[in-house]
Amino acid sequence: MYSPANRYRPFCSERCKQIDLGAWASEDFRMPAEAPPADAQYGDPRVEH
């Protein structure tokens, strides 16, 4: 997949490339605006587990 011979590198295929780039462009992939509190056990502290 990450081989220099893969023409879609770093993606596995044209389809994956389009899906990932589309998600970035539509801002579906985002960094959290604030860090979770230090005492959060895991995941998003705003979501009940």
C-alpha cells in the first residue's frame, strides 16, 4: 500500500483517495477544539459511556 510503486500513495486506491480528500474538504475530519480534562478515563468526556 505505501510502496512507491502505488500510484495512489498514501491511499490504497483512487476510491479511498476521493473519500478521504472529500471528508477533509467538507471538514468531517477535525482536530478537537479543546483537550479533554486530565481525569477523563477515555474518549470524549462530553459523551456518556
